[in-house]
Amino acid sequence: MITFSLGSLVPWTLRNVRTLHKFQPLAPRYATEQDEAVPMGFNRWVKTWMADFVSVQEIYWQVPGTAIDPGKLPERAFDSPEQRQRTLELIANYNEDQEVTPELDAQFAELARERIRAAPLRYYIWLPALRIADMWLRPRTELLPADPRWWEFNDDPIWSIVSVGFGLIGFLYAGTAVAGVLRRQTMPWAGLLLFVLARTLFLGTLENPESRYTLECYPIVMLLSARWLASLKRFWPIPDAIVDLRKTGGSSSLRRTSP
């Protein structure tokens, strides 16, 4: 099975060896062109405070080419007044040309190193956990006209209701899937659960939490949800008509059940 899965990467790998002259079986991490520079220092700084999709939309996606509004930065992006001042200066320098030069990228990298050194648990545990929760539970407002800051409820009431509704659906899927996992006889599901767990942990390493990254897991989530919902059948009364069908194998006509 593994050989079959990896075999599909062979044509792509050979293509990259021939055209790019390097071994690259997968697409680049940041989906960049061959000679396109990646602002790794800026990305690592973002990863020291990024926890939700709204910051991806308002900050991360703006670079390069669009000015950053420093007022959109959350308080967790600063550890001290002095660090706030340095951060605002770096953003002001970026906004001048709206490009992350190598010198500016190095300064963002140094700022990131300081923040990681000051709070390693925040960087390696708490923020990844928050990003994972945001990817799994956040309403998919990026596909709607709704305000991405849906929790502030300053949008049209209809779209606020829609956002909350989609959020509740996400909680329903996640909750019923977990309930399905906790049921007995979960061994046949071990491979599927391992895939969901491995992908979830991988998503926590990304600096940009986007709900679309969890879509590959939803067929498994829906199966687990259905498994738990099916276990509730003992609480559902079965009409006499269905009982008769089961006894006759569906050959006889349904009789009217008494009210």
C-alpha cells in the first residue's frame, strides 16, 4: 500500500529532476517559484503569536505587496513595551516599500528568537494547540460575506447568525466524532485515526491556521460521527410498520400503525 502511494510521486519527482535539476518529490513548503525568496524570519516571527485565521487574513496574507495595519496585531504579539516599539518600527519599515528585504527579514528573525527564548512553551505547545483548535472549530467565514471577526458581532445580524450556526456545526462534527472514537471496538479505525492525528499535529506546526487544511479529514470525521449516532438507535422507538417489514423481508405491505 505504501509502495503504491509513493509510486504516484515518481513522475512528479522525475519531472523536477529534469526541469529544476534537484530532487523534489513534493511541492515546495510555501508554493514558491524556484528562485523566489521566502521571508523565513518574518514567518517565524508570525509563528510566535499567530493563533487564529483572522490574523492570517489581516497580516500574513498581506506580505509582500500590501501594507500592514499595526492596529490589527493582537496583544500577544508583544512581550513588553520595548518589544512593541521595535515591532512597530519593523512594520513601519516594511510599509515603506511593502517588501521584506534580507536585512528586514533578519531583524524579524532576531525578534522571533527573543520571543521563543523568553517563552518556549508558548511557541512549541500553547500556540500550536490554539492553531489546531482554530482550524477545526472556527466557522468558515472566509467563504462567506461575513465579517472575519465574527465573534465581535458587529456585522449584519443575518451573517452573525450564519457564522455562529456554522461554528455550532463544527462543534457538532468534532464532538460526535470524538464520541465515536470513545466507543468500544475502535481497533478497526486505528489507521484512520492515526491519519487524522498525524495531520492534526502537522497542522499545528504551520504558522497560518486555515480551516481548509482539515478538509481531508472530514470523510473520517463523518464516519466516526455516524458511528456514534448509529449507537443511539436503542433510544429510538421503531414503528410497528418497520418491524413487520423486517419480519416479512419487505414482501408484505405496510400496515397502518396505531396513533
